Amino acid sequence: MKFDHLPPADQILEMIGRIYRFGMTTTSGGNLSVLDDDGDIWITPAGVDKGTLRREDIVRVRADGRHEGLHKPSSEFPFHQAIYRARPDLRAVVHAHPPALVSFSIVRKVPNVDMLPGEREICGDVGIAPYALPGSAQLGANIAAVFAEGKRCVMLENHGIVVGGVSLADAYKAFETLEFCARMEIQAAGFGRPRSLTEAQQALAAASRRRAARASAAPRSDADRRARGARADVRFYPPLL
């Protein structure tokens, strides 16, 4: 089954597990949510160790405000709700505290997404929201205001990162890409001044990706399909010891 076809609770469990295992948040930090077709928001719970989450721990908040589950929703639920209200095109939100992005948030800067081809296309322009107390209505208003400008990646001053997407997989992709950009910029700065690609170089790379996407989507000949099928039938066996 495709990831986007999984129930929201299973999607959240998979992604928060990946974020935690990869050291991109702490046991108590970060929260993920998915907005379903009924207008309900599924979100990670408050006060539960991110390393021990189970499917039944994920909380469903109904459109009328009622919540269902074993726990209360994350204390930062208000800003998830504010983002969905500001951006009806978004269906998932990832918030976490990955070390490199938190480091950028502390010095109130955004990572450079122009150092490698394709990163800007994934992340877009990165915004930054003024500091406010975590879980407060003011924080939600600050974040939603930046999302309303059309941003999908928003740094939170002295806090972390929030990323929105049309799906949870889409949001995670931008989140992971931006953290990678931040780490590479920090490491590259230890050797010299990081250099950005030019607009012309970025445009050339984007055109190449579009051609590759069109080629992969084009109908294939019978001969090509037979060749692909033959390759799929090849079996590999470990060497005998």
C-alpha cells in the first residue's frame, strides 16, 4: 500500500519514529499532524515519549473541537490548527527540533537552499516567525502569518522548524531536505565560504528534472515493457560459503 493511502495514525507513527530514530528531535520535542477529508486533525499526543509511541497513542481532534484517544493532543495543537486555517491547500504539518535547524533558529537565520540543485524547488523560500511561548496562541498567530505569505518552511526563533505539505510524506521531504541544507552549510563553513549555485545553474538543473519526469511518465513500448519484466525476473543469490 502506498504511504499516502495509510490511515493518518499509521502515517504519523511511521514519520515520528523516523524523525526520532534519526536524532532530529528529542523524546518530548516536536509534533506531527494530518488533516483528513472530514476536517479532523490527527496529531501526536502531549507528554508521551516519542521513542515509545504506539498507533493508539495518536489523537484525533474532531472539527467541532472534541478529541478522541488515550491522551490529550499536543500542547502545540493550536498552531497546527492555525496553519490549516491559513493554508487550506496544506494537509500535513511537521514540527521538530533537529540540531542544525535549531542552531540556525538561535542565531535567527535561515539555511541557504541554493547550494545544491533541487533543494529550493523542494523547500521554497524559507520564512522565520518571531519568538513566542511554545503552545501559546501568539506562537500560532506568528507561525500562521508566515504561512499565509505562501511559505511552506518556517523557522521558529529559538525553537525549531515547522513545515507544511500536501501530504505527510511531502512535508517530511521538505523538513529532511532543509535540515540537510543546514548541516551542509554548517560543515562547509568550517572549510571556507559556502557558495550558492547561480540562477542559471538552478534553472538548468530544474529543466533536466522536468525532462526526466516527462520521460518516466511517457508510455513505454511493448519491447521496453518486456525488457523491464525480464530484468524484474532476475534473481540474486548470496555466495556459497
